Amino acid sequence: MKKKGWNKRVFVAILVIVMAAACFGCGHETGVGAEEKQEEQKPDGIYLYGETHSNEYIQKRELEIWGDFYKEGMRDLFGEYPYYDAKLLNTWMQAEDDEILYMLWKNWSGTYGGEIETYNFFKSIKEKYPETVFHGTDIGHDYKTSGQWYLDYLEEHDQKDSEDYQKTQENMEQGKYYYDHSADPVYRENKMAENFIEEYETMDEAPIMGIYGGAHTDIEGMDELTQTVPCMANQLHEEYGDRLHTTDLSGYSDYGEEKDPIITEEMEAQGKKYQASYFGRFGASFVGDEYEYVDYWRLENAYQDFKEASPGSEILSEDCFPMKLKAKQVYMLELIKEDGTVERKYFRTDQNSFEKMGYVKELVVD
């Protein structure tokens, strides 16, 4: 998976200006007028987030992201579920009870969607962001259950001749074809892109957010199973270009959580030995195409030794780390390439810049 949200997280150019201003005693970000900056930050286009399904940490992060977009006026949330499932979710959003959600969730049993984390995710959206409108662009997986339920619902409400009824039937047929042809992954990937484009074209270019499995959100990726056709986001990028923004959250399953190190061992840096705490290995393609994994370490009691080290060119958000960070610490990232080559990078959390802005600075270390 490629984490195309790296530039969005880093904001290198902007933060360089911010830090330069701070050196002159300015307590606010300068270099960009407040109104101009607000205009720059206004969401515009398609924002896709790749996830590991039904992971409570990732879904917590997705809720935060959706909350930020929601405050900016965004209301349309696309997802990896069928057209009619989204329509059922929208019907449930207006209901006084959770009967429809519970029915959907039971129909998802045996899939990632059938986990309790998914049920709680939708409950949180209804409670916190009640004007959310769901849009489903996957093939009709649960056509025998939820699909048929929604057809019956439309008939009961005299909508058999409606566009909803027709699109539900088409989506159900996609599901039937998929499962009748041994769960054809190429067919599904192409249909996901086709369904997405068809739905997005009804939005009049309104900004939208989408949540999909990380395998579908790599703008340079191929379908996960056969590697023979461009994945959904790759196809969408061909269609929409720079209007498409993608971020892979799948590697950050313990987002922002306090956690104990997996192991602690002795490591050497700058000619000195330190106790190093290890927090795990995650996908690293967001750093660049040449990297495959990243190992996260914290060098204990190293801050004073690294305090005078020259800053490098990179500044990372704490969101790029799988564990909760603290001020006045030194973190080491071991970036592992596909050929097994390991490249080390060091980052420091200075108290003022970290506590005020939540960023860590790269250090140049021999």
C-alpha cells in the first residue's frame, strides 16, 4: 500500500515558514494570511482513506477525520459496501431505533463488516454527525438479504419504478455475477471504479470522503489478487487527476495509543550505546516507493546527546507514528527497502515545537 497522504501530513514548506516566524518571537503562524490559509485548507475534491477493515484504532482515526470534514461542511461519505446498503444506512439515520442497522450488521456476519467495531462506528456517526449521507459503491455482496430487503421496502413505498429500484437491481446483479464466477477479483475492482464514478458524477463536484480497504486506494496500485488491472483508486486517478487525494491508514492500527514497547535492546548511535525500545513494524511505502517496511524505535535518555544535532529536511506529524509520542525524546525509524537494505532516520521532539504543533524534526546524524 502506498500512503499518498504523506505530503498532507508533513506540510514541510509551511512548517519551515512557521518555525522561522517563531524564531522572531511570533506566537502565531505567519507567511499566509488567515483568510487565505482558511481558503487553502477548505476541502475540495475526493479524499480516499485506505484502512484495515474493522480495526477500532483506525476507525477512531476515521471518525476524527470525518468530524473535521463535517465541520467544514462536508456531508457525503462513500464506502466499500453496496449501493442499497448505503440507502439502508441513510434510512436508518432518520429512524428512531437501530433496527435497520442491526439487520444490516447481521447480514454482514462472516465478513469484516460483521465485527462489533463496524456496528459501533456507524452508531458513532449517527450520534455525532447526524447529517451524514452514505454512498455505497461496491458490488452487491449481500444481494440475497439486504438487497432483497431494500427492494421489498421500495415496493411497499410505491417506488418500484424509481431510479433507486433500478440501481438496486443492477447492484444485485453485480453481486450475483461476482459470486457465480468464483468471486472474480478483476470484475469487482473494475465495477468498484465504475460504480464510484457513476455515483460521484451525481455530486456536482461537491467534496467527498471515502473509506475503503487499503488495497483499493493506491493510485499506482493494481488489483490485490491478480495484479492484472489498475485498482479502484488508480482508475479514479486516471479520471480525476489531482482532484483525488489518498491516504493509507492501514499501517497505523495502534494510532495515537499509549503502548508498552515490544522489546528493549541495546543499540548504538553517534558512537554511543543506548537502550532502545521497539514499537513494531509497519508498511513504509508512504515514505517512498523504494521502502517496504519501517521499524519504530525510541532511544531512551538520548535527548541531551542529540540536542545539538543539525536538523534535516523532514518534519513529521505525530500521526505518522504508531504510538503516542512525548516531548524531549529521540525516535529512530529503520526504513527497510525491498532488497533488505536498511536506512536509519532520527527524529527529535523538542518541547516547544512538539507541544505546540505536534511535529517531530529529522536530525542529521553521522
